[in-house]
Amino acid sequence: MLKKLLKYDLKWILKVEYIWSVITIIFAILTRLTSLLNESVITSIIKSVLTSITITGMLNVLFNGIIRTWIRVRNNLYKDEAYLTHTLPVESKTILSSKVLSGIITMLFGILIITISFFIAFYNESLINYIKESMQIVATTLNSSITKLLLILFIVLFLEFTFILMVGITGIIKGHEANDGKVIKSVLYSGIYWLSFSILSLLIVYIISLTNKDMNALFTGTGVISYSALKIFLLLVIVIYIIYIIVLYLISKHELNKGINID
């Protein structure tokens, strides 16, 4: 049943995501074509405008997917679609899992489109060499390789956006337990969850820094931040995000099991 739910959730979310993706890639191609034009004031303006539109489109592809997942949760669980959703012979945790997985898959799709659009619009040998050299410096500082560094950065960013996705989903579920002002309360709960977990993260890192001289430099600003401190910090970030995502999922599951307040 999860597979069927996931299919319909993705179909609904991606039908707009596909459109934005195509538009973004088209503008990425147009941005690339401007490099073939002779330099002039007009071509510089055109290139700047197209570059701005392409970058905006790339960001939109990612955030649009997250926002449409939130809208899907609201419509499917609490609006007119909810009557059909809750007559299905399926557990609430399966419905929730479908929403979370569809959001994650959409994010990965958005990251793919961003990567493709970036290389179409901006790829050139000097840029790639600059990125490689910059990453090599960081990788060497961390006593790592570029591949490992890219993997760590991807994991951190992926978990961060998954955390944002879960904050929104949990906020919507909690906010719709109210009898009125559901949208406002959903936003309010999402903000509370995000702020609470962010403050808790800072406290955890600060407490650990009190027992670790290298980590302490992140807060005191004294001394050089060592690669050891950065490694510990990145590992902490990854572990903290994973725990938060699991906690938010469990909160959402618990609230759904209490019952649904359909509009």
C-alpha cells in the first residue's frame, strides 16, 4: 500500500515540479548561449538577467518541492481529499511515511535538476579548476579527500533540508488539531519546533566544547580552529539532524494516531 500511496503523492507533487524544472533548464541553456555573443553593454545586461533567472529557478525547484509536499500533507489529510484518504485500509504511519518519502524523493530530484542546470549554464574549465583547488585546500586541511568532503557536505545539506521538511510536516499536523486558525497555528508550531531544536543544537555543541579544547575555539574565537574540531563538529551536525528527523517523525506519527480533525 505504501508503494501506491507514494505513487500518487509523487504524481501530485511532481506535476508542477516538472514544469519548473523544464523552465529552469531552458534558462540555463539561454544563459550558456549568451557566452557565444560578443561582449557589449546589452549582452552583459541580458547575461546578468538570464543568470539571475536561472539561479532563482534552481532555488525554486528545490524549495517548491518542499512547499508542495507541505501542501500535499494539508490537502490530503485535512481538506476535501481527507475523506477518501481516511477511508483507505491503511495505517496512519503508512500515510505519513508516504508523505515524508515523497518529499525526500522530490528534494533529490530538485538537487539533480540544480546540478544539471548549473553545469549547463556555468560550466567552464577555469571554474571547475577553481572549485577543485578550493575544495582540495579544505580537504587537505581536514586530512581528507575531495570525494569524502563532497559526500559529507551532501549528507549535511540533505539532512538539513530533510529536517526543514519534517519541521513543516510536524507543524501542519500539530496545527490542524486546533478548531480554528489552523494555518497560522501550523506556521507557529513549525517555527517553535525549528527554534527549539536550533537552540538545543547550540547547547549540545557548546556543552561538548567545554570538554574539548579544539571545539572550544568555535565559541571563544581564540586560537586556530583545527581540522579535528571541524570533523567533530560535522559529525555532531549529522548525528543531531538524524536524531531530530526521527523525533519529528515520531511526534507526527503520535499526533496522527490521536485522530484527525478534518476541515
